[in-house]
Amino acid sequence: MVNILAVADEVVESLTFGVGIETKPDLILGAGDLPYKYLDVLSSLCDAPCVFVPGNHDGDLRGYRSSRAGWTRAGLPTSYPGPECAVNADGRTVTAAGVRISGLGGSIRYNSGPNQYTEAQQRLRSWLLRARGGVRATRPHILLTHSPARGVGDAEDRPHRGFSCFHPLVDRLRPKIMVHGHIHPYGAHPRDLIIGTDTVSMNVVGYCQFDFDTDTGDFRIVRRRYGS
């Protein structure tokens, strides 16, 4: 079993002191719209790897490359504005703590901010994610996104509509869990929903800590807080 702490959108200050964490997590997942320092603190406190995707309110991390000489962008030396202790899974599949995670950040485009995509743009990004490396070799345990899929835990106002292209993406990748943020609960307790055949779509705004079996795909929620 791998113990996973998934966070999104709303900072829960008590977590930075270890309060509310049931057991020491093996992996931190960030589903976007959180201060990058928050992810660094959680990763350091728990001594666990962190994998994240950016949300629509996060800075633009596209084009940054890491090398032995440091960070570059467009071939020029620069400082990296993202989290120092976390891996950006946006548009790719990574493995951490034995868990394969495919990521797609951002929300539906509603203004000129970064990390926003039209349905067509996100469809292309999801196609590239499926195509990279071959699906059989990279089929993930978890799909990590900022936005939910359209009609599966999203909202009707323009900024919070989900992506329709996530449905064929889930059908192709067949992850056990789709972890997302973006939809604030505002005192409600959003239900975990099914997308595709049997993928569980989980809203982790606030945080959700769960045990995950990479062999069977079974999971058990250990502790949860709906919003900050």
C-alpha cells in the first residue's frame, strides 16, 4: 500500500505543522492553484516526493528546462519559479513512490490568464499525453488534473466547466483514480463519481489522504477535509 496525500486549491495551514495528517504519506499530489511553497513545505515535512500539475491561477511554467548547469528558458539561464521539491507532470507520465501518474493541468479558457485552454487545445494536449511512449507502457495508476471532466463534478459557470476531452482520455488510459481540484466545495461534501468504466473521479480541494494498492487499484480514504 502507498499512502497518498492529495491537495488542491485551498491551503490548509494545519497540514504544514503535520496536524491532520493521519500517517506519514509516501507521496504528495498537488492538483493545482496552491502556492508552490506550500507544496515544498509538505514534501519536506513528510519527506515524500511531490508530483503536481499547475492550475489556472498558477504561474506559467512552460518552457523551463533543468540541467546540471541550472535552469534555462528559451536557452537562456534563469531561475525557476515553480516548487523546488516537486515534479511537474503536466503533459506527461511520471513515476513516484511506485505510482504512475499522468498529468494535465489548467482549466477551460475564460480569460487571457496562463494555464487556460480551449476544448480543442486540451484535446490536443490529451492526445499527445496518450501518444507519448505508447499507452501500454505508460498506462497510469492515477490521472492528475486541475479541472474535472465535463459533467463529472464540474459546474455550469464558464470558468468551472470541465473538459469533454477527458472522457476519451480516461477511456484510453483507464486510470484507477482521477484526482482533480478547481471546484471549491463551499461547505458541501462533493461525492466521488465514476468516469468511464470504473475510474473514480475525486475532488481533493482541501485535502484527501488515502491508501492505494498499485497491484489491484484498490484504495481506502484515511482522512479528508473538504476545503480549508
